[in-house]
Amino acid sequence: MIATDPTSMSYDEHGNPMYKNRRTISSADRALINAFREIGNMGDRLNLPKMIADRANNLFKQVNDGKALKGRSNDAIAAACMYIACRQEGVPRTFKEICAVSKISKKEIGRVFKLILKNLETNVELITTGDFMSRFCSNLGLPTSVQKAATHIARKAVDMDLVAGRSPISVAASAIYMASQASADKKNQKEIGDIAGVAEVTIRQAYKQMYPRAHDLFPADYKFHTPVEQLPTQ
């Protein structure tokens, strides 16, 4: 028999011994602890309030308890849960932004995100172009006038059904490109794509759909530095 040294034990508030042997923690509990730690780290790197990490933790536990995504990486599930929690709390982040603070690729986060929505009875609010516009323009160092014009352009393009099938992020990026090209603070497609997390070709394709109606997309009071007629055609 091997006796336990009582001086090495910790006790709870009721005087009961608390054992710290890792073998007493089940593998399921260990997976939860590790996932919650990873979610907390992602939240810290994104400078998000704790309530968003808490929501992501609850989502992860639902997925974990349901065993619907058995075989998927817990880190991928944690990243997708953080993405969903951000959207539900009204501070959406792109797949690229979640990817940057996790070990998971954008493609895998997107794949697991769809599986979670399919297997859990959870909803995410519809993302609009305006959700990203302020952050993207700020990160690009663009003035408020360009941001307002880009927001107007994106909304009008959607209302006029010019960008059917395009994601809100790609529409926002294309609208920023159009607005900036008409201003003195021009940004190219690569600069915008790096911030928005979309490929240059994606911006170019959406822009080409919008360009023929550019005259109708700008706000009536927009002060052009470069006239519409001189904007890039693609």
C-alpha cells in the first residue's frame, strides 16, 4: 500500500481533500478545459469582451455533448464557435480574422461553421456590408467621407441587385475600392483584399458587376476627386 502524504493535499471549503492527479480528469473534461483555454486566448488576441468567449464556450459544450462533429479537430470547432459567438453578439469578425488568432485555416473554419449550424438549433444574424465597413476603412486609413460613400455604394448595389450571390464582405471590399478610387485616398485591390481577407480576383469580379452603374451608386453629394468616367473599369 502507498500512503498519500496529507501535507501535499489541498482541501476545499468543507475540509474535503482535493486531489490534483491529472489521471482523475476524464479525457472529455480535459478536452473541454483545453478548448475553453483556446477560446479565451482567441478572445484576448481579438480584444473581445469576456461575454463573447463565454458564449463560444457554451456553443462548444453543446457541440461536444451532442457528439455530432465527432472526429473534427477541437481547435477547429473552438474557432468556429468563436466566429458564431462574435456574430451573435453583434461584433462579427471575418474567417480571416479568426484564422489569424487560431491554428486553423479559413476553409476549415468555414466548413465546421456550416456543420455546427446544421447540427445545432442555433441562428446567426444576417451579416450586412455595414458590419465590416467601419473597421475595414479604419484599418485602411480612409477618411469618413470615403467610408460613408462606400457604405452607400454597397447598400445601393445590393438594393439594385447588381451583386447577387456575392458575400457581404466581397461587396463591402468592392465598394471601398470604388469609393477610394474616386477620392484622393486611393487604395488598390491588394491593399483592400489584405484587410478584408478576400482575394483580389473576388473584389475585381464584384467591382465589374457594379461598375456599369457607378453613376447611380454614389451619394448625390459626394465630392469626386476622380470623376466616375475616369474610374478603373475593373
